[in-house]
Amino acid sequence: MIDPDARERQALQTAMKFMGELMAEIGWATRFNELSAEQARALAEAAIDGFQEAMAASAPKTDMEIPF
């Protein structure tokens, strides 16, 4: 991501919280090169899920009124 805006930076913080919760379960002393493939995939999913959820939650709300 190049030059993230404020909303994206906030979403990244949320993603890091998701990853941090998972790392607490895995163990903070575990090095990335020691992660199993499943653990690495779970960390990637946590980052992406956290980012997407935060972006969706902060998206401008559109008017859902039917125009007819």
C-alpha cells in the first residue's frame, strides 16, 4: 500500500490487533520462520479480515432510499 490515507491507516491498526490476538495464541517467542503453514495462513487471513472489516465499518453510508 502506497501512501495510505487516514481510513486505511486505521484499518491497518485493526488488522494488527487481529494478528496480535492470534500471535498471543501461537506464542510471541515464535519466529515467523518457525510458523507452520497453517499458522502463517491464519496470520495472513487475520490481517486481511481485520483490514476488510475495518474498511467496511468505516465506509460512508449510502442512502438506501428507493427513488420511486
